[in-house]
Amino acid sequence: MARTDSAPEVLWQPSPSRADRAAITDFASFVGERETRSFEAYPELWEYSVGDVRGFWQAVADYFAVRWHEQPTEVLDREVMPGAQWFTGGTLNYAEHALAPGDGRLDDDLAVIAADESGAEQMLSLAELRDQVGAAQAGLREFGVGVGDRVVALVPNSVHALVSFLAVAGLGAVWSSCSPDFGPGSVIDRFTQIDPKVFIAVDGYRYGGKEFSTAATVAAVREALPGLAGAVHIAVLGGDAPDGAIDWEAFTDHSQDVDYVLVGFSAPLWVLYSSGTTGLPKPIVQSVGGILLEHLKTLRLHGDLGPGDRFFWFTTTGWMMWNYLVGGLLVGATIVLYDGNPAHPDLLSLWRLAERHRVTYFGASAPYIATCRKAALEPSAELDLTSIATVGSTGSPLAPEGFRWIADHIGREVQIASVSGGTDLCTAVVGAVPTVPVWMGEISCRALGAKVQAFDPAGEPVIDEVGELVITAPMPSMPVFFWGDDDGSRLQGAYFDTYPGVWRHGDWIRITERGSCVIEGRSDATLNRGGVRMGTAEFYRVVEDEPGVLDALVVDTSSATSDEGELILFVVLDESADQHQVAGRLRAAIRTDLSPRHVPNRIVAVPSVPRTINGKRSEVPVKRILAGVAVDVAVSRDALADPDGFEEFLDAARRALGLHTE
């Protein structure tokens, strides 16, 4: 998979003034004084950050004036994975950093803007947000919530979710959330693993102009959680609280000052979950201090966010990007929440929101950007988007055409921050920085403190070749454990079995001589044809650029123990597209742009592509089904965004391929 690295077009170059005023420039000077050296360019700062792990993370804590109540005795006990212990003896509180004034932020400053698809909006100052958090804490105290107790929520991206989380974090308790569009099985699979004390839930949600009740889901979840001390009802659709639940208004009826309970650096902050498409979702526990330091670093130094900025990312509470968005409060930015369908009443909705509230950092998924591009949307021609300094993209690799669309139709002066990381770390390990250019189709750099490398099959680091994305030094936001994994075997198996002592992330990556990166897709969905391996992301870049193709999923049915199988490409076509003609053009494009070995054996039209709730293609479950694994064993339907659509996909696949799957 070697490449000849010729630099692609530079779409964005930081101006000298932008680079000079960037927070990372100030941080480099701060570290330079401590280390009595200068960091003239980003690669030098990155090398320092992964070469002196203890010194770098101590510098981060000092630069951001972390509010220690008991000072840590050491930064890192040993540089091993898993099992690294960070900032031993230090005590602190996440909510205190999110809610306390100071460092350029005042009580009267706007902390949060919450909007929904109907146009309803709510704005809270820092002081008003803190008052609501204090009231929610009083309600949690009534249920006996204390340090280490779990509070779970089935809530949309709203003020209720934000207030609840900060109240939980302030008490030293542990938060976990699902989006209300999750099916009951998905919610139960997640929440029953962590034995929660309190369950907060809405009675329904609105999406695409329609109302959806969650009453049946809430009832099923409560029945599956017999150990609950309390349940809180949020009447989004106006329904009465069910028996045994208390209305949000009554729950928050008592005002009190926010309580910041001190916990150790490694105390659990929240539980996030893997997609769960092929088994029970992994309950990933990240620490208070680890997330605090990581998000301070990433949002301020890489995102260049601070007081006066307005930070938006389109997400739900079931995706780690919600947790990341909330972290904007840590650096003093105003966070912008949105609940609803991003295409209702049309695809300009989120861009209108950005115009109305002068958003400075606009974040969305790569599929959303692709949808805007394919719809020939031209937001900057209709709206004043000059406030936007950065457009962020994640969830899947952003195609070069997506880069071009942002430059052409949002603004040439806009930095394109394509980032990649994931739920397992709740951050980006490769991304952007305001002092490094943006090359077409490439992620600008490896993140500070993330010792990302590409490993070849022998476990050796390579440059300008596609290899396994690994992290070879510990990071504070790595999971402290999986809930219920008492002996650590599940965590060990998830990340460290392939390369002992080295984190295997599960992606293919190519790191260029310039330090930029390209994510080539999931390594467990590799297309291996005649010994030539290719990541699926590279394949999709060619396929989805073909006119008439709306979505695609490719599966290599080969296995490690059998002869080469078929390469099958499933495509969703525009209604006006001729399947035979599109298939011919696709085969020609793949042969020319990729390789003759990767021309699909079959191209199958399907009504939709199966994706997880978080929007990721379900390549591995489909591959297992095509190999003969029973459907119910290969995939958890509750983990899919559209279970009914999955059945339609299977029906189309069966007819085209002559399968008899059950």
C-alpha cells in the first residue's frame, strides 16, 4: 500500500496574524520558556508533546490553571498501556471548570444557546446556567445521588441534557445518555450494564416536523432497571408523568448553590458506548481529569476556541460529539445546541442557525457535508456566514470533494478541520491546528499528546504507506476501565491484543512526510484483493463521486482462511439514474483510479445502506451475514439507525445474490 506522496492543493493557509493570535502560538511560547527552547513550527511542538509525555501534560495543566484542590504528587506513574495512572493524588471537579467565572469569562456572558427545528430558542448566561444546575443537584440529592452513583438520561440535545449532566458531574456522580430515537433494546443494553440510580427521560421528541412518543421505551427501560431510586419526567410533548416519576419542574423546584464535590483525577466522569452492532455495547469509562485535560487541550489549542466564540456541532446525546461540544464551556466559549432534523424544513437550516447566532466554529458529520454538496447547496450565496472561522467534520473521512465544497460554498478564508478519533478516547487524535495548512483531502496533523503512528504488518512504523493506526504512548482520556470488566480482559482485548502495550485504534491511516494524515477506513473492513490491501474510505471517495450514486457500502467476502471471495458493492441510486450505465461507469472509474483488482464482482442496487445510530456504515455485520452468519448473531438491530431499512437492504441483497439468510 505504498504511495508516492505529492502534496495536493493547499485550500487554506493561516495568515500571519491568525497564527500569531492563536492560542497554540501562546502555548508554544509558554512551553518554550519552561524548556528553554523554541518551537518554530508545529511538528517540533508535536514531537515534544509525545516525546516528553510527563512534561507536556504537566504544561497543559499549568497553562490552563487547572483548579486543583489537592495537588497531584506525580504526573504519570509509568508510561504503560493499559494501566497508566495520571496525576496521582490530585483532586478536582469537572463542573467547576465548566461553570466558574474567570479567565475572561463573566457571569453575565452567554453560556449556551439552545435551538430546535421548530425555531424555538433558549439562551442562558453563565450565572443562569449555574442556577439551573444547582436546582437539579437539589433534586438529585433527594434521590440520594452521591459520588460514583450513575445517572442515566434518554434526552435530546437540549438545556435539560446539559443541566442534568453538569449537575451529575458537580456531585462527583457518573453520567450516561442515549438519544430518544434509540430503540428500547439499545437503551436497555446500555443502561442495564451500569446499574443506575436515577433515570431522566423525555416523553417524546420532534423530528422532521413530526412527533414521536417515547412512552413505551421509557416504560420498558424502567422495568429493566429495578434498582432505580428515582425517575424524572420531561414533558416535551406535554404528557403527564407516569406513576413513580417526578416532573422536571418539581425535580428542580428547590434552588441551591452549585456543589462541586472533589474527586480524584481518575474518578469516572461518564460512560460512553461502542456502537454495539455485533454484540453488547462496550461501556467505556473515561475519567474526570483525563477528559478535562484532553478537552482543554483540543478545544483551545487545536480548535482555537475561547471567550467570545460560539461553538456548534450537530450531534445527538448518543454520540461522543455531544460530550465534546459540552466541553466548549471549559474554555469559555458559548456552546450552541440544536435538536431536530438538520434537513428540516430544508438543508439550509443549520447554516441559517450559524448566520443567526454568528457561529465561529461550525461542526457536522462528513455525511452531512456530502449531502449538502450533492444537493448543490450554496450557503454563502444566500447567507452571511462570515462569522465562521472553522468548519469541523468527523464521523467518517471527509472526501476531497467535501473539502472543495466547503472552500467554494462556505468561504475561502474558512479553515477546514477534518478530524478523526472516536468514542474510545472522546477526542480527535488527528485533526487541525490554526498554524498548519489544510491540504485537499487530508487531515492537517496529528494531535498534540497523541503519539499516532501507522504500523505495517510487522508492527513497524511507516510513512507514506497505509498502515494500522496505533497510539504508542498513553493519553489521559484513554478509558480507565470498561464498566463491569473487573479483570480488565475486555479492555485488553479491545485495544491491546494485536500489539501488546500499543493501542490499536481499528483504522487504516496514511501519514505523509508533511505530517498530514489520511484515514483510509476501518481496518477490520479491509478490501484485500490479490494481496493488495485498500481501505474502504479510498474506495468510497471514487464511488460516491459518480453522478447518480447517493450512498454506498462495499464488502470483501474473502476471509483469512479461504480463497479470495467476491467484492460486492451495494449502491443507493438517484431515482433518475440508470443502474446499468452507472455500474459501467463505476467499474471504469475504479479500474482507472484505484486498481483493476478492486473492480467489484457485483454491483447491487439497494434502497438504503445500513448504518449505526451514529451514522457509521455497517460493513462488518453485512460481511458476516454474507459469510453465512445468522442475521441476529451478526448484528443487533437496535444498534441500527433504521432497522426497517436494514430489512429492505437484506431483501434486496437476497434477491440479487441468491442468498438465504435468516
